[in-house]
Amino acid sequence: QMARLNLILVWLFFSTLCLYSCPSAAQLSRHHYAKTCPNVENIVREAVKKKFHQTFVTVPATLRLFFHDCFVQGCDASVLVASTGNNKAEKDHPDNLSLAGDGFDTVIKAKAAVDAVPLCRNKVSCADILAMATRDVIALAGGPFYEVELGRFDGLRSKASDVNGRLPQPEFTLNQLNSLFAANGLTQTEMVALSGAHTVGFSHCNKFSKRVYNFKSKSGVDPALNEKYASQLKSMCPRNVDPRIAIDMDPTTPRAFDNVYYRNLQQGKGLFSSDQVLFTDSRSKATVNAFASSSKIFRANFAAAMTKLGRVGVKNAQNGNIRTDCSVI
């Protein structure tokens, strides 16, 4: 038993060591551009701020873009690549068609601002620009500000087929969410924290209509849904509604990055069943309650989970490069 315990302790030591010294995370540092483009964070922040003042959609669009990028082939800006005659890229997979154009536009504008500085031209990766822009939109919407690790290279591949099964779906169970996040090195607590991104943003009616019209229950409505909220959803999303109609993910404070998302879950106001399950499943309920009761705890957990998300599948000079145009490999 003792020998086995020692083995486990040694394994734990080396696996945590890996967080800091394994190839993917090793090259990332907060000061990666200190010599090549020292003012990069301010340049990106100013460009993002300008875009944010034009439209609030900049916030959820950029945040979702980063998440969809990192979960498919790692945080390597592969989601930004445009399809060509002989390659259907990630962004054209059905799961990515709902990514709002404002997210892509935010990165394009920030990249142009960086490249307008002679010292910085073609020195900063699109993957890093997306990571910085994501942090900035979160802070602009009232969320936590955290230091971003930099040094990612842009990926050399973007295929729609790579997206299959890599992104969470609105009807996922806790087991399905946990296994998908675990495949990216993220824990259940981190998954619950990252789900808090649904405190901003919107969804189209067809993504949740099954919960209010075709649920396997007498009324056809998911019993986990708050009755009043279900009625509101029905009035906003009548049966044959225009598929372009969008509904706020957080019906209470849709334009603030806060912990109200978790309070909504406590009241049965999670828009997707994959949101509501975080509260109805006893394994994650305590985490939801903790984040609902303390903005400080949520913010700290969210920032830490975003940092860890940003380390997923990072490319280096051997398997990546720095794109001159984010949409072209």
C-alpha cells in the first residue's frame, strides 16, 4: 500500500509539474512579446474597446470564438481560417455557423492595429490576439481582468470534420459535459465556471425549442424549467418562429458579466438543459450554489479556468507559424 501511495504521489508531482513545463504550456509566458512588440496588450485592448463601443455583441461573440477555437485542435486560431475550393474549414461546420461575425471582426481589427506598428508587424500570432481580445471583452463587460499567457503559434490545419463531437451541445448531460471537458484537461469545477460565460450572449430558438414544445412530459414542457420562464420563452419563440430570432442566455442581466447566471439556475432559468443540469445534478449543485452566493469565488474560478483553457493544444514553431492573414493558412 505504502509503495503504491508513493507511486501515486510521484505521478501527481510530475503531472502538476507538466502544467508548467510540458511542451504546450512551456512556451507560454506573460512577457512573450516584451522585445518584439512590447505594447501589444494596449494595442489590442484599444482596438477591442472601439469595437465594444460599436456593439455589445462583441463580448459574447469573441468569447465564444475563443472557446470554439480551443476545443477543436487547441488554441491555434484554426477557427478563423476561411474555406477554400479544396478545403472546408472549421468555421463552416454546422456547430460553428452560429458564431457571430462580430467575433471574427474583433480579431481582424485587433490584428490590423498590431500590424500597423512596424515593430510588431507579423510578429504576433492570431491565436494570441484572440486570447487577448477574449480577456479584454470579459473585462469590458464587468468580468474579471486576468493576465494572459502568450506565445501560441497559429495552426497549420483547419478542417470542418475536426469539429465533429468536439463541442458541447445544448442537451448534454453532466457526464457528457464532464467527459468533453476532461478530454481538454479541464475538471468539473472548471467546466461549471466556464459555463458562466452564458451570463452574456444569446441563442436561437431552435436550440432549446424542444424544452418548451416537445419535451417527453404531459405538458410538453421540461419540468426542470421555471413555469413563468417557460411561458416567456414560448411567447418569444412561437412554434414557427423565424430561425434568426435570438434570446438572451441570461434573462436577468444579459449585458453584465456577473454570477447571476448561477442564481438563474437555482430558479430553473437555465436556457439549455446543459445549463440547468449543473444545478439539478447533485454532483455539480454545490459548485453552482457557491458561485451563485459569491461573485468573488466565481470570478477567481472563471479567471483560473480561462487561463487553463488557453493552454489547450498550444502549437509551437515546429507545428505552427504566425499568419499574416488570420483567415489564410
